[in-house]
Amino acid sequence: MNTETNLNLAGAFVDAAYIRQGGESMRTREKQLTSLLAQRKLPAQGWDDLSIQLLLMELAQMDSNNFAHNAGAGEREARVASALVANRCFHLAHGVGRSGDICAVQPKAAGSSLMVQLTNVLVKDILHLAGIQNAKCAIVLPVATGMALTLSLLTLQAKARAAGHTSKRYVLWPRIDQKSCFKSMVTAGLEPVVIENKLEGDELRTDLEALEAAIERLGVENILCVMSTTSCFAPRGFDRVEDIAQLCLQHDIGHVINNAYGVQSSKCTHLVNQAFRVGRVDACIQSTDKNFLVPVGGSIICGPNAAFVQEIGKMYPGRASNAPLLDLFITMLHLGREGYKSLLDERKALVPYFKEQLSLAADACGERLLHTPHNDISFCITLANVIKEKQADAATFLGSMLFSRRVSGTRVVSTTDAKTIAGHAFQGFGAHANAYTGPYLTAACAIGMTKEEIDLFVQRLRKALVEFAAQ
Amino acid sequence: MNTETNLNLAGAFVDAAYIRQGGESMRTREKQLTSLLAQRKLPAQGWDDLSIQLLLMELAQMDSNNFAHNAGAGEREARVASALVANRCFHLAHGVGRSGDICAVQPKAAGSSLMVQLTNVLVKDILHLAGIQNAKCAIVLPVATGMALTLSLLTLQAKARAAGHTSKRYVLWPRIDQKSCFKSMVTAGLEPVVIENKLEGDELRTDLEALEAAIERLGVENILCVMSTTSCFAPRGFDRVEDIAQLCLQHDIGHVINNAYGVQSSKCTHLVNQAFRVGRVDACIQSTDKNFLVPVGGSIICGPNAAFVQEIGKMYPGRASNAPLLDLFITMLHLGREGYKSLLDERKALVPYFKEQLSLAADACGERLLHTPHNDISFCITLANVIKEKQADAATFLGSMLFSRRVSGTRVVSTTDAKTIAGHAFQGFGAHANAYTGPYLTAACAIGMTKEEIDLFVQRLRKALVEFAAQ
Amino acid sequence: MNTETNLNLAGAFVDAAYIRQGGESMRTREKQLTSLLAQRKLPAQGWDDLSIQLLLMELAQMDSNNFAHNAGAGEREARVASALVANRCFHLAHGVGRSGDICAVQPKAAGSSLMVQLTNVLVKDILHLAGIQNAKCAIVLPVATGMALTLSLLTLQAKARAAGHTSKRYVLWPRIDQKSCFKSMVTAGLEPVVIENKLEGDELRTDLEALEAAIERLGVENILCVMSTTSCFAPRGFDRVEDIAQLCLQHDIGHVINNAYGVQSSKCTHLVNQAFRVGRVDACIQSTDKNFLVPVGGSIICGPNAAFVQEIGKMYPGRASNAPLLDLFITMLHLGREGYKSLLDERKALVPYFKEQLSLAADACGERLLHTPHNDISFCITLANVIKEKQADAATFLGSMLFSRRVSGTRVVSTTDAKTIAGHAFQGFGAHANAYTGPYLTAACAIGMTKEEIDLFVQRLRKALVEFAAQ
Amino acid sequence: MNTETNLNLAGAFVDAAYIRQGGESMRTREKQLTSLLAQRKLPAQGWDDLSIQLLLMELAQMDSNNFAHNAGAGEREARVASALVANRCFHLAHGVGRSGDICAVQPKAAGSSLMVQLTNVLVKDILHLAGIQNAKCAIVLPVATGMALTLSLLTLQAKARAAGHTSKRYVLWPRIDQKSCFKSMVTAGLEPVVIENKLEGDELRTDLEALEAAIERLGVENILCVMSTTSCFAPRGFDRVEDIAQLCLQHDIGHVINNAYGVQSSKCTHLVNQAFRVGRVDACIQSTDKNFLVPVGGSIICGPNAAFVQEIGKMYPGRASNAPLLDLFITMLHLGREGYKSLLDERKALVPYFKEQLSLAADACGERLLHTPHNDISFCITLANVIKEKQADAATFLGSMLFSRRVSGTRVVSTTDAKTIAGHAFQGFGAHANAYTGPYLTAACAIGMTKEEIDLFVQRLRKALVEFAAQ
């Protein structure tokens, strides 16, 4: 519409003055876009849905499958049979990446490619906003955290091999009882070395001495890297990531940080940012869905060294779905800097209230809030009285009782479960320790939560605990 | 996107050559639009959904409620609370028209206004394509046929009064048993004068002598107009519209044609086109849904005299919903000239098959197809044997039996129903005659139908007739 | 999905316990609907979009055009060519009403019909919530306020004629300078009798003496009704509607209230409610878009007498677009009782702030806020200094200057414009009076506005006034 | 809606008979679903969009994030900030899989999980329909072909290691010049061994002797598997997959088939099906977008041995995006068995025409169609005259010339390009051979193509070749 010719012709239908005013509005939006392209930063304020839809459709028409009058014969791709599917992907059907590089530009899909590039620069900006100013590069992968960890490990290994270090096969891993972290190492064909955590008060923390001892014992020539963790379920605290980064620098071994849902917490981002500065970090991985309120399926890899991050992108064989990037792109434009900042601020402000309410609920049935100062996302209350004997069944039963009361965000941990994953036996699985002091319940104060939700949640939790205890 | 500045900036993200190619694609679409604006005709080929969505969103941003950074305070309108609603109207929330004229341009809604104007010029083109080349002007009203008839009558009356003819209150109406036609006159505060039809063979046709006699009897000074009908349920044939038009010219009385679903039939459009040429027609009204495969709710008024058609638009008090226009605008772009032409051709080609199949179904139970050469949309078969006695109940029962077998398009007429509408008593209501020869069933061969549908329909119809007869 | 059979079969794919939980969720939604159907009231809390979409699609499948395996041959309607159109109407293509009654149920469209009936009961509830508890019946018409007024007048007239009162042709109309109100009478073929307003301080109010004198002068046998107005642009205050209602009762003449955007103001709804109680009101008309944040195109007719309101529905000839009802239905479910209550409360709370800010802006350039205590939606500031001489041009110029600065909600009134509408000459058109005291600017504090918008608006207004004065 | 209670309540608004009819329609759809759940096969006819949308939304309400009145506090996921995003994923935000298994059911997302399971059974059925009746299991991975190959290789390796075979690191690979195939091996940390093809006439075919020699040379204890290819660009023919399968069986080495876009060709599916029967195949991978007209991003893994295919699913660390599955699920329901069968039949029927037209275009400028009988998707014409000297530049230039004329589906191959991928140097890259006989152009006759597209394509191709030759 917005060409001189078309606006002039439109002036024959509708008074030229009104058309001019309409043309002004188009130009304002074009300037919004100019700003985005030139500054490579989140817009201060979020865009309205119309602006977002317009941009997506403008991008779509830059892809060859949408070229009017294209002679698509010979093409094997981007034909879409269902109108429901075409509409839900805004006609952007080419996916992301090329065989050589998941971040590479596709000649046949200029619009899709531009969306990818913009998403990556905006993501860098949003990480800076959240506190990781030392991130020099960030890319979004259309795989969730577990697979992104696998790809990071495979890239580290390929690099080591290319440098002649063919024996590097161990990943030192301060224990975190989350299955896909463990599997990310196994899937990469590597050997995880579990470093048990130390109990400090109620809290489980990195055992640096044990880590150093393992390095000593296994030999740096055999160690690919350490995989450390920030965001995790209490009573585990975040790892001593700065110390680990320094250790890795000193011993010249790799370091991958699993910052899965840590972008929402300034404590975690501060930790990552410091680690980037003072020690060695090759890659830091975070989930898109858990930090940015999008559907499951994407992750962000960032690091202090742009080259290595890009190598991970190059490791990805072939193209991939654009869905996780598209969801994130839309959401970042929708929120803008102010919108995301508000979400971060609101979460932070709710934490004390959440802890207080949990604590009161615990007190009411003779339990208490665990003291876990190095975790400001997840919180626990003991269940020592509620679950009198340490029975796995009781924990499971309480868990499903809560779920059936539509309390979907808690986890009841017996601390006595045994589980074997890919041949490795874990004691006390779920509790990040072979023998934690007693059963407990965790819940997270996650981004997007509201005070009303907390109230409803605590009210139901209280009721369920009382009922359960009474049985 | 499509500014030099933005394309250049995009070239820093994606190779300039690919961006240029994408830019070309945008320009192709802009030229499609240029063509539309300059030629004011349906595109030869239909547009793809992406092109249509893009145009609608470009128009939306020309409306003040979508101006980025608008200071909307003080406004009482076009705020939309629900995202579902905003999306379903493509952010075009201002409706159509101004207090002065339903076709007028709204200063605050240049985009919506342009959509209206374009719809009106495209509709004129599509009417020409369908055979009404003598239509000098066409406007779409966001009201269905009945109300459009009322507005046409009110405009005729206002014009007559303005010319000092204050006693014109009769509308001569060759009987057509469709309630909203009759009500359209009553609602306008006018007095319908029913002209009974003449039976010619199986068919009911305009009784021109009776019409002339009525003019004589009532006096032209008291007669506002004749309301004639083209498309109708057989066994009524279309009216002798040319003759009526000549009669109206001769006696200087108004003439409104109800061409409700006649655009789909070249016989009806030829009739209308001739009437425009040889006699007097003030306005010809057609439904949007029945001719153009859109949801119910709009109508098109056309005529040989642009000024009078526009006066009807000016008669409409205030603004109105844009939905019927928007649906039609999208559909016309979607179909294009070729698409609509194909629909017309396919319908025409199916008519002989439809008649043959109906005829065979009739023969199978001792009935026959009525001979109604002046109706090529609706067809009837007798039910003399099937419904042995002329019972209203039997007709109703057969009708609901068909509906419950998912045959939704038939109408069973007893020919013996009596009905009073707005104080006027009709004998044999539904059959367009006080006493038609016997009960029958009608069905229409309407635009959009397929051969498969006919086969399924006839198969179920046959089965139902046999079962019914057996009861 | 939600049948025993399907849930059981699903249990072979996904653990039966999870399926059961999912089934519970379905049942919760079904109960929401049960509640809606049984109580016929707005839900306390708004529904989420998924619930609304599900209900609409469930309704759609009850319409015959969506029957799986329907033999649609013979049908002339509800075939939809464009997927964009089908989706935007949620596959509800049958429109509303039947030839006999715009509120009537369509046999072929049970789902669409149910939507209409639910909309009407919810609308009654929302009017009660807003303060018109004496409304005994409410119907939504798919026409905007102007046409709804016309239809109300035509119905009154038809009723009068049926009772033998054939000379009733005058509508007494306390002047309100809004074109479509005036046209609504003319379009109905009636003769408006303008009752000039009385200046009381800054405010223009109903001249009851003049009204009574007109009744006397014209004779009740010739007067169809009074058309009074609540919501209007200041400096006109709302009419003395209670007094008018009593007058109409006493003289046995009709009374139609134009409450266009008055639902948002408890003052207006109180007025209407009282008038229903103490005097005669036949119908009260309000806009859907101006009160309920939906696109332009619908209106609500309510009254103290259900029978008359239903007669208006029966007056409508034929079917019509469902769009205005569908938009309103979605929006009412989306908002719920609490949501709408909040909107009302927020508007009310903003009024003092809006007035204060306008007043400060006026003071800054030597003007003042007009004192109009009987209007709590629209407010004025004088422009005596800004527009030194009473020039129409100056007013127009200031108006367009504001619009080009994206201040779209103001109206600058010269008070000296002359305008002829349908043959009737108005002096000082726009100012509701032949000679108001001086030029002024109005702006409305409308539902949906925010404090931020007011701030932006006043800031731009101030700047524009200063610039304009300086020229 | 469809409960006795609700239908009865609805009967108070709309005649019970119509409601009953609507209820019937609901039941018909429920039975469609019953059929799907019970038979686990594609519906014979495709579903309409309304049925698909309804099912998706019913599934969505079974996910905990959509539970009405859920106390979501504590949850870290499936909150969606943007309405555009929520709508485009039909409110299904949980992704697919669990940490343990990408095909596993999620307790919190019964609806999403059911969608995944249904997709997998329907995909097995569609593969059977296409000719791979020996596929015992099929799963859809939300990664494209390259990554699916990597995951298959990693799983094979893990299995080998678990069985004590720790030295298996070679993948024997009959050369196919497609970058992501090669990278799929490198990314898995394995060592590709390139087996050059044999020229037979114009065609490049598997060199079985060279393959056997390599097995001999490297030792089976060091060989993980062979990766063979069906669909490929001519003049490479599909591999001798049956022979390879027998060889692998005989030597007890793994075998992965890359059947990227081979589902559309009955020759390829026959080949795969035979190989499953007569020899060893561990996994066969195909793209979703290239075979099923969905956006890029998914792949299907099938095999003769369900256990191994499921192990690949278990290898995937963590959850993933549901987008590729959702697109495929919608598309399979949309097409139905008949729809997909038609697409297959139409493609097959177009092949002779496509070849003929290409051949005529070649003849016209002194070139010829290459004879490649073992490839019925991709076809080549020589460019010996058009590109006189074997210049890489000329090929590139012709390629971009075609693209700029909107012929996006061809590939011009110089046959003299050298390229190094992950440290491995390829001569003649793009031509599947170190030194093919001369430059050529390829184009594919892909599923979804129409005769009109072929005509437009050949017309432009002819014009471009003539112009190019003339330069």
C-alpha cells in the first residue's frame, strides 16, 4: 500500500488528506522497524499485535514459496497443504538454517532468515537486560535445554579432537537430579562423573574439593568439561559457578553452564555474568519457555566468546523448525523492554511473599520452610510430620492428591527413591543427594506468577496437607 | 519493511541479493494493488491468502484506532476489548459509513473507508461479469435483502414526497410467497397490493393484465412502485420484468426488482439488464450470501441510475457493521474473475444433470418433474402420489424426515396452508397461489454445488420418498 | 472427545489417570456452560479465550452447513468460499433471525440461534448490572444506533396505525446536533419537530415548557412520540428524561430514548431506569461499540415492556449479519461481570482527573472548563481567546491540527456553522443551539480510557493550543 | 455443550428438535474421533477445518495449563505471554516428550500427549499406505532429517558400547553430495568413510565392490554402520539399498537409510520395504516437510524393529517443540487417506510429462535429458553447450539468473567445485562424483506440483537458457 503510486490512487477513493494521515501511520510503523533493524535492541515498549502480524507477513512475502507468480516447479519444499497450518506459521514455512549452520541465511527464504537474525540479536539484548552483560553472542536453537547441552558437548568434543585431544571423554557434573541434564551427556556419548553435593545447613551446595579431587584423579587430558548448574530445585542451591569457572580456566578444561530457568532471577544472571568475566565458560544454556513465557521447545546459548557459540550453531546438521524462534520473536516484540522488565520485577517482588506464605502453611502443620539462601526461585517445606515414615508411596500419594486438586506446580520428594539412568544408579533420586535429611515439598516462584495465584495455591496446599495428615 | 532504508538495514543481516529478491516480491504485490486501485476491477486471478491478509492489515493501520502513538483519549469508539474480536475483524473496527451516508468516507478511518469504496467498485465489476452490464452503480449495504428492499422503498417514498407526491402509498406486488419480501413493504409503512399469478402449464407467471388493472384501479398518484421478482422458488417463474419495467416507465411509477439470488443465473441477470435498458428500474437488490458464498448479512443495490442508488446509501441513518462488506471484499479478491466465472459456469453446467436426477427420482415413485422453463435455479417434483391426500401435516412430516436424514435443502409444499402476515391473509401460502394443482417438493441448484452433492442428495431423497410412501 | 468411549480409548494411548484429569477439565468447562444456560447471567469472571473458542465451535457444529455428511444440495446458503472468512466467523455463517423476526430461531442453525438467544439474555443482565434494573427485555440488533431508532419509530407508527391512529407523524425532538439522530426520523418517513434547548449557566438543557407547548400546538393525535437523549456532547446536558417520560404518559404519546453511549455512565442509566419506572418509555436504544468495546455495528434495544421490544424485532424484514452479536457475545464472556464492572468503575474514577487536567490545560491559555453538571461523559473548554474571532475556518483548522498530532478524540465547535439536513436548516450546528456563547472544544472520558492516555492527550492538547494561539 | 444437561437447557432457548439435530451433528464428530482412536488409521476422507480445530481445542483443555481454575503457582512452564502465540499453537504449550523419552506421555499434558501418540500411529499408517508395509513402528521427531540421522547414529553407537563394542567409529557412506548428511555423522563424533559412486551410463550408482572392500579394509569391529540413501538429486540414482541391507546383515553391521523425500515415490518406498524384509536396517529416516507438505522441521523414523526405533526416542534428552508434530497431525487429518493417495497418484502421473517437457527444453538448445532410470523424483539436462567451458562462475550465474526469474526449484551443477566439509575435501562437490562428465541442471518433480506449474517452469527455463546461451 505504502507507495506514492498507491497512496495517490487511493486518494481518488478517499480524501487525500485522510489517506495522507493513514500513510503517516504506516511510516511510523516503518520507523519502528528501522529502529529495530538499526539498533538491534528490544523496543522500549512492546508492539501491538497488528504491528507484529504485519511484520511477519511482510517477512513471509520475502520467502520464495510466497513469491507471487513463482514457478515453484522443481521445488521440494515449503508447499503447505493445510490452510490451518499455513496460517499458524504466518506463511513462514522454510524453517531455519541451512545444512551448514542453523543460524545461516537461506537464499530462498530472505524473510525467514531475517526473522532468525533479528531473534538472535534481540535475544542478546534481552540477556543483557536480565543481567548477563558479558554475553558476547547469543543464538536461539530450536531444541530444548537438554538437546542444547548435548550439542554444546558435541561441539566441545569436536573442537578438542580437532586439536588432537582425542581422549577427553569425562564430564564432571555436580549432581543435580534432573534426568535430561544427565541424559544430555550420555546422548553425546560422553561419560558423566557425578560430584556429590555438600550439605550446608538445609542446603546442598557444590563440593569444590571433591571437584578438584576428581580432576586430579581422572587427569585433565581425559576431562572434556564441567557441567555446572544455576537454576535448580531447592534444597539444592545454585552451584559455585564462579569458583568452577576459575578452576576450569586454571586447569584448561571446558565449562558448560546449565542456566535452564535462571534468566528470570538476577541472582543467577549475576552469577553467570561474573563467571564469564573471571573464569572459563564455553557456553551457557537457557530455556526459552521457562524464562520467556513461550511454548516448550527452544533454548538460548550464549557465552563470553562469540566464536564458540557460533560453532555450536554450525554443529547442527541441517535445517530445523522455526517454531521456537518465531514464538520468541513474537513474544519479545510483544513485551518490549518495559514488559519484560516488569515481569522480572514482579517476580522478584513476589518472592518474599511466596516464602512467607509457604512458611505459614508449613507452620500450620508443624513443618518449616527450609533455609536455602542460594536459591531464590525454588523453595521447600519439610514434610517430616506429614509423612511420618519415609515412605515413597506416601510422597507419591500426596503428589497426586495435590495434582487432583489442581495444584500442578509442586513436587513431593521422598528422598529415598532409587533410580538407574543409562546404567548409572542414583540413591535418593530427586533430592540431589544420596540421603537428604527428610521428605519435603518444593514449589517455584516463577516468572509470570501473580499474587492471586499464590493465594489460591497456598490455600489449596494447606487444605491438602491437613487432609493428608488426617488420613 | 519495503523502504530503501529498511531493506538496506536488512542487508546487514541477510545477503543484500536475497533481500533484493524479497523486495521484488513486495513490489509485485504492490503492483497487484496498484492494478486494483487503478482499474477498479476484479483481479483476473484470485489473490492468495497472504496477499489478502497483508492488504487488510495495511488498511487497518490507516485507521486512527490503530495509529501507533495515538492519543486516543476523548474517543468514544473503536476500542476493542477482546483479542479474539480484534483479530477476527482484522483490526478494522470503525464499521462503515458516516451519519450522512453509509457509503461515505470516515475521516478517522481511511483504511476502512478505502475498503468500502473498493468493495463497491469491485461489486459493480462482478455484476457486469455476471451479465448486468447496464448497472451504472452498485453499493453494498450491511443489511440483508429484506431490509435493503425496505430502504429502497423508503428512499423512493422520500423522493416522491420531496416532489410533492404525498399520497403514494401502494406497492404493487406480483405474489411471491416469501415472508421478508412482504414484510419489507409493511415495515416501510407502505401498503402492499398483491397481484395473483397466472398458471401457465405447471408454471406460475406474472399476470400483466391484473397488474395494469390494479394501476388503473388505484391510480398512479397513489402508487409508489411495483416490486418485481426474478429468482424464486419454482413452480413460480421469474416475473415478466421487462414488461413491468416498460409499464412503469409508461405510467411513471417506481420499480424495484428483487433479484435476491439471481446473480448466479445468466437468465436472471439478462432479464435485469434488459429491464434497465428498455424500461424503468429504480433499484435492483441482490443478496451477497446467496450469490457470493459469504455468510448471511449483506446485499447489493444496483441500478441504471447512479444518483438514485447513492440516495439509498444516503438514506441509511448512521454507521453500520463492516462485516458483510469485509466478507465480500475478501471473497472477491480470493476468487478473482476466473474463480467467480468458474463458479457460474459450473452451476450452469450442473443444471441439466440436477433436473435429470430429480426427474429420475420422481419417476421412481410415480411422480414427475414440473415443467417450469422460466426458472433455472429452483425445480420441483410433484408429490401427488406420495402425499395422497392434501394434508399439511404430511408435507411437514416429509420435510422434517428429509431434514433428519441431513437433506437440508428441500422444501415440501402442501399448497393448502393459510397464513396471515401483518394483517394480510394468504391462501395456499408457500405455493405463490391460492390453489396450486397439488403438493410438490422444490430444491435449488445453487452456486457452489458439486456433482457429488447432487448424487448424495438424490440418493437420500429417493430413499426418503420410498420410505415415506410405504408408511 | 468427552464421551466415555473416547476417553476410554484415549486411555490406551495415555495413562488413564491423566486422561481422567483431562476429562475433569472438560467437565469444568461444561459446567461453566451449564451455569450460563441455567442462570442466564454473565459469568462472574470472564472466560479464557480457549473456553470461548470451544463454545463457538461447538455451536458451529450445530448449524446445518457444518453437519458432517450433510447433503447440502438444494441449499442456497451458508456455503463459504474463503477460508479466511470461514475462520473469522468461527464457521457460523447463517446470520441471525428469520424472515418473521430478527430474534427468531433458525431451524437450520441451532447453534447460531442459541448464540443469539444467549446474547440477548446476557445483554439484559449487563444492562441490569449497569443500572437499568427496570429493563424487562433487551435485544441486540445488528444495526447501529441510528437505524435502531428508525426501526423503533417505524414499529411505533405501525402500532399506532393498527390502532387506527393514522395521522401520527410528528416526532418531538429536544435538539441534539448529531446527524444520524435527525436522519433516523426522516428515514422513517416522519416529521421531526425541533425543540430548542434552554441555556442554564454554561449548559444546554431540555426546555420542558417548549415541549409542552409543542404538544399543545400540534395535537396529540398527530404526535407519534418524543425522542429524548441521555448521552451527548457537552455543553448539552442529558435531557430531563424523567419529566419527559411523565409528560408522555400523561398525554399518551410514545417515547423513545436515545441512550447511545450512556450505559457507561451510572448517571445516564439511573435516569433511564427512573424514566422506565415513573413514566412512559417505549424503547431505549444504546450502541454496542460505544459501551462495550466492540467494533461498530450493533445496538441494544431495551424497555420496561417486553412485548414492545419484541415487536421491534419482529418489524425487521428478513435475516441479518451475526457479526455485531457475535462480537458482543465474545466480549461479554471475555469480560465477565467483574471485568465489565471494573471498566465502569475505572471510567467513573477517571472523570475527576480528566476534568482537572482539561481545566488546567484551559487555564494555561486563558480559557476555562465549562460548568456542565448534567453531563459526566463529555466535557468542554472555552476557546474564546484561542479563536479570537468566531471563524468557522479557525475551528476547522484547529481540529485538523489536533488530528494531525494524533489527538483523534476532540471536536472543535465554532457555534456559528449553518447546516441543512434533509431540508431542515440548523443554525449553529454542532453546538445544539442557534447561538451558543462562544467557540469551545469537547472531549469525552469514555469507557476503556486509561490515565496514561489522558496524560498524553492533555500534553498534546496543551502544546497544540499554545502553538495555535501563537499563529 | 454435548451433555444431556446442557442440551436440555439449550432446549429452553431454541426448539428442542433443532437442538437434537445439532446434538446429532456433535455425535457424528465424536464418532469420527472414536474411529480414529479405535482404528489408529488415517480417516478415509479428510476432516474439515472445523473438526480439526475442535479436536485440537478439546485436547488443549486436557493440558494442565488450560485447566480452568488451576492453581498454577509453583509451575515453571506453559505460561504464554502473547495471545498471538497462544492461538497459533492452539493453546497446546507443553511441547512433546519427557526428559526420559521424546515419545513419552506428560502427566501434566494429557491432551498434548494424546496428540503425539495419535500422530505416531497415523504416521505408521501413512507410511504403510505409501508402500512401507514392513515398518513396524514409526515416530515423529521434532528435528529435521540431518539431526534425526545424528540421533540414530548416536543410538546405534550407545547400543554398540553397551554391548562392549567400543571401537566402532566408522560410518560407510556411498557418496551423496548433501551437506547435512555428511554433517550428521561428524556431529555424532563419528568418522565418515566416503564410498565413491560408479558411473553407469549417465547415472551414478552404489559401488558395492568398493563398499565390501572398505568393510574388509577397516574391519567390522570398527564399523558402526552403513548410511545409504534413496531419494537424491540425479544423476545419482538411489542406492542399491537391498544389497546393502543384505551385506549389513551378513557382516552384522548397522544400517541407516536416508529416505529424506522418498515417501512420495513408490520406487523408493518399495526399495525400503524390501530392504526391511531381506536384510538389516536399523532405522529409516524421512523428512516431514518434503513428503507431507508441512513447514520444515520434522522427520519420521521407522524401521522393521520397533524396539530400536523407540530407543532413538529414548535417546533424545528432554522435551521438545510440538510444532512439527502438530503441523503433521493437522495435515494428515486434513488430507485423509484419499487426499494423500491423490497427491501420490498425481505426482506419479506427472513424472512422464515433466521428463518430456524438460527433454524438449533441452533439445531446443542442443542439450539432452540425462538417462537416470533409478531416480524418478529428480531429473537432469546437460548444459554442455550452454556452459561452453566448465566454469564454476557460469553455473552460479545461470543459477541466479533462473532464481531472479522466479524459477526457484533448479540447481545448476558445474561438477568442478571443490569443497571442504568438517576437514574432508570433496572434488566436484554437488555432483556426487569427483569428475562427472559435464555441467548439468537438475529439477525435481515433487509432491504437490501441478501441470500448470510445470508449464510455467519450462517456459521460463527455456527462455533463460536461450538468453544465457546468447550472452
